[in-house]
Amino acid sequence: MSKGLSLWFACSSILLLSASAISISHNVLLAILLAILSVFNIGWGFIIKAKRRRS
């Protein structure tokens, strides 16, 4: 995986997890949604990394 793409997944995951942590005190459902979205984002990054490694 290129450095730019790795940086994108790292930063987007940090932003999603930070938004989830902040929203815990305001809206629990939004926090859960953001946490699930961040897990999918991290998983998608690992999937792309594995696909690029095979190629």
C-alpha cells in the first residue's frame, strides 16, 4: 500500500474514532454508528492492503 493511502486510512480512522468518543456524551446512537463505521474503515484498509500485496 502506498504511503499516501496508508496515511489516508490512518487519519480517517483517527477522525472517526475521535468523533465517536466526542459524541458519546451527546448521542449514544451516533457514537455507536461512528464506532461501527470506523471499524469498517479500518477493515477496508486491511482488505486493500492484502489485495495490493497479492498483486
